[in-house]
Amino acid sequence: MTNDVVKLWLMKAGNDLKTGKDEIATPEPTTDTICFHMQQCVEKCLKAFLIHKGKEISRTHNLSILLQECLELDAEFETLKADNVDELTAYAVDARYPGDFYMPTLDEAQVAIKMAEKVQAFVAAKIK
């Protein structure tokens, strides 16, 4: 059953990545939505890895916490830490709600997609 749950987490992560990649190809991409989905993709990939390893997942959107939990199981996650993928955490909330609203630039959205693609490929290789 754990394998099925991991597959579902990875499928949902893939859907987030697809949503962002589809949106960035539009004439006027909504960068806040793209960045939110890239954060969600990375979060779900990291949680899929933790589930795969038999760990209970934290109810958090904080990628630094999730990345640290992954690092404790596999030192190679240092690569993702060095790439600062945890910076995507800001898009979980800051880019979603008015108030402290932040609109990422197109360049930031493109970088977020590249980070999410890297995490997805990295985690998929670890799980196979």
C-alpha cells in the first residue's frame, strides 16, 4: 500500500508541475499561480520520498523542514539544499493571499519550474 500512496503523491506533484508549465506557456502567465504550484510540486515530491522511507510526514508547507527530514535519511539531498529549493517555501503562502501579497517575476517563475523539475527527477530516481 505504501507504494500506491507514494505513486499518488508523485502523480499529484506531476500535476502541479504540469499546471505551472502549461500556464507559463500562455501569453500572460500568472506567475504567482505558477510559483505556488512549483512549491506544491516540491513539497509533494519530498513527502513522497519520506513516505517511501516509511516516515510519517509533517503537516507543513515548509520545504526547509521537509528537506532536512530527507537529508537525515539520505545525504545526497544536500544537492537540493545547495540549490536553495527550500526558497520556494515563500510561494506556499506569500503568493497566495492578499495582504502581504507578492507577485513573482516571470524570471522567478521560470527558475521555480526548473527547481521543481530537478526535485521531481531527483526524487523519482531515489524511489525507483
